[in-house]
Amino acid sequence: MAILLSACGARICLSGRDNERLQLVLNALHGEGHSVLCLDLNGSDAVTDAIRHDAETSGTFWGVFHGAGISMVRPAKLCKEKQFDEVFSSSVQSGIAIARAMSLRGVIEDGGSVILMSSVASLRGQAGMALYSAAKSAIDGMTRSLAVEFAPRRIRVNSLCAGAVQTPMHEKLVNSLSQESVNDYENKHLLGFGTPDDIANTVAFLMGEGGRWITGTSVVVDGGYTVR
Ligand SMILES: NC(=O)c1ccc[n+]([C@@H]2O[C@H](COP(=O)([O-])OP(=O)(O)OC[C@H]3O[C@@H](n4cnc5c(N)ncnc54)[C@H](OP(=O)(O)O)[C@@H]3O)[C@@H](O)[C@H]2O)c1
């Protein structure tokens, strides 16, 4: 996504918690002026402070994409406080910490775009997915309220409800399933599994002029998973 956005002319601030991988992506970006913000999105106030500091030193953001998250498939009887904290801190608490940073003067430009990563798990129930679904529904709820709160500055806030996208998270899941189950899972997506490019293209659209009248919604990008 960062590579695509840089090819569209964006100056990128890459964030993640693995500096080596961040440097690899940094080297693959088009254009100049990009920066790296190595940060554990643990939901703490330090997340807000680090983003504000980056805006002060590297310049105001036009948009932010919040994709960090961990998946967790486990029955409710195994969902304890520790698992709740793990799932919610990286996605929901950090989503709020990022939103708080964006609400500070000089961090994001008026008219900018905030995109939060949700999932079809927010829209459909599945055994073992209570915690993950709860976190993603929280992202969708947060999206709607932030859209109202940021509208006076014409900052748009949307989430993406993605179906199965072929990433390391997806690989981990399918490696735990039989081939028959993987085929069933893929067949539920009318257009098959998605690729990171499918998400990146949607984000590029929402960041750009084409998305100027879209706010407060959860855009479903799922290859037809939720259609039936
Ligand atoms: N793949 C799918 O099928 C799918 C479908 C719907 C929604 N999603 C959502 O899409 C987003 C991206 O998922 P993905 O499939 O790309 O998963 P992934 O391959 O596991 O990538 C998730 C990324 O989030 C980062 N992350 C997790 N916790 C973090 C933290 N506390 N601080 C900083 N970074 C953190 C991970 O960093 P590390 O590598 O350092 O752990 C990793 O780079 C997630 O929100 C996920 O829930 C994925």
C-alpha cells in the first residue's frame, strides 16, 4: 500500500514495530522525503505523542491508514483479559490514539482522509471469532462517530471491511486448516481470495479526490463474501 501510494506521489510516513522491515519498504518507495516511525501500537498515550512529534518534524499528514491488528480464533471460554487486551490494544485503543493525534492542530490537513482497517468479521458471525469481531465492530462504530466529529474540517473517516486477503495473517490461518476447509473458505468469496493490491487500490481511491464525498462508512472489499 505504501509503495502504491508513493507511486501516486504521496510522501509516506511508514509505521510498524519492526525496524528492519520498515527499512526494506522504505527502500522500495518511489519519490523522496519519506520517513519511518518505529512504534508499538499498544494503545498508549505515547502513540499519540509520537504521531504528533512526527507531524511537527516531517510535516502535516494528508491521510492516515491504520492497518495494525492481530487475528485470534478461539472459543469464548478461552477469551480471557490477556487475549482481550492483545486484540483490542493494537486495533481499537490504537485507533483512538491515532484519532486523538489527528484531532490536534497541525497534525492532519483539513480535507484529509482517515482509513481504519475493519473486516467482514464485523458484519458476519463465526464460531471462535467473538473477540476479533468485537474489535472490528468497534472500529466500524468509531469510524461513524469520528466522521461526525471531524466533518467540520472536512476530514473524512472510513473503514474497510475486508474479506480474506492473502497476507501473512491469512497464511497462518489457512495453514491451520485442511485443504477441503480452505477450498470451502475460498469458495465463499465469489471472486476468490483477495490480494494486498485490492486493499491498497481502495485506500488510494479513498485518500484521493475520488473519495471526497465519502465519509462515515464501512467500505466492503470482500470479493463477494458477504453478498449471500
Ligand atoms: N488478511 C486478511 O484476510 C484480513 C481480512 C480482514 C481484515 N484484516 C485486517 O487487516 C489488517 C492487516 O492484516 P494483515 O492481514 O496484513 O495481517 P498481518 O500480515 O499479520 O499484518 C498485521 C500487521 O500489524 C502489525 N501489528 C500488530 N500489532 C501491532 C502493534 N501493537 N504495533 C505495531 N504494529 C502491529 C504487525 O506487525 P508485526 O509483524 O510486527 O507483528 C503486522 O505488520 C489487520 O487489521 C487485520 O485484522 C485482514
